[in-house]
Amino acid sequence: DVQVTQSPSTLSASVGDRVTITCRASQSISRWLAWYQQKPGKAPKLLIYEASTLHTGVPSRFSGSGSGTDFSLTIRNLQPDDFASYYCQHYVRYPYSFGRGTSLQI
Amino acid sequence: EAQLLESGGDLVQPGGSLRLSCAASGFNFDAYAMSWVRQAPGKGLEWVAAISDVADITFYAESVRGRFAISRDNTKNMVYLQMTSLRAEDTALYYCAKESAPWGKMIDSWGQGVQVSVSS
């Protein structure tokens, strides 16, 4: 089974900053990787799929990159609404797996 | 816009059974695979099970294989998760999720979740 390792687990930043979260797959997953945002008490929301494609309605300050085993999510010009948890997930084949998450804190 | 509404969560004793339901609307239900994903209190997301658009393929996480069964009724726009031999570690918020294709693509919509608690 493919595992994904996400880092860091917590990240402190300020409004206006640029931050990067990384995700590494245990084997090549091509570009079959998604990123989700989750706020406390809410369901996750899809941000990015196929490593770098922004989901409908997602602000352009979010971007994704990578292929094979190494991926990253970058958020530039952090806004107050961006402070949340972020998860990567591979979907190259079942069973899917998620990274352990990154809590982005002010 | 896809809407997913879970129900059926409860407090159940270890070894017990429970069936979760998910009512889907706002999209062509029988054209998409569906998944269940869970989140233990204060923990991350764990994918649990998936079922293809026409229910001919299912797949399970190792942690639930043989105990959980996913099914769907395309005439009612419903997906189910039958859970048996429940354990304390199955305690979690269970999300119903829509995938973006008939089989094997990313999750693009989520329900709000239903709580399952396993305790004596």
C-alpha cells in the first residue's frame, strides 16, 4: 500500500506570509495527489487535485507542485481564513491514504 | 452542488453493529464512486471504504476489512456503511464522500459527518 508522509505537523505563520507544506509518497504516484483544508468542526474541502490543479473557487494564492514521490502545497499572502489544518491524500489506487495533517497556526 | 447527509450514528457497545446511511443530492449519483472517511477525536483523516458507481467494485482499508461493508442504492441515491464487530478504535466522526469519477479518483465533496462512539 502507498503511504504518504506530510510535514511539518504544525506551522506557525503570520498574515501575509508565504508557507509551504510537503508530502512524500512511499512510491511513485505520478500526480495523483490531492490537498484538503479542514477548519475546526467542519468537513474537509478540496483545494487541489492532480498535484497542481486548483479546485473550483479556490483562491489563486494556493498552489501545488510535484510529481512522483515529492509534493508541496504553497500558500502565499496568508489570509486570516487560511489558518486551518491541511491534509494531502494520494489516490493512485486503493487503499487511499492521507497524510497526518498540518495545523497552520497564527 | 453535491449535498451529502449522513445519519445513523450512535453510541454502541464493543462487539456491536451499526449501519450508517448517506443521502445524496444535487448531482448524478449513479455516475460517481462514493467513499467513507473517518476521523477519530483530535486525529487525522482515515479513508475507510469505497464503492464504484454501479456497485460492482468495493475496496476497504485493512483496519475494517471483514467487519465493514459498503453498499449503495442508486434508485434512492443512498450509500451505506454496515459496521459489525465494532471496537473502541472505531470511535470517530464518519464522513460520506463523493469521488470525482465512477471509480478511483479524488474526493471532491464531503458530508458534515456522523458520530460513532464505541464504548461499554
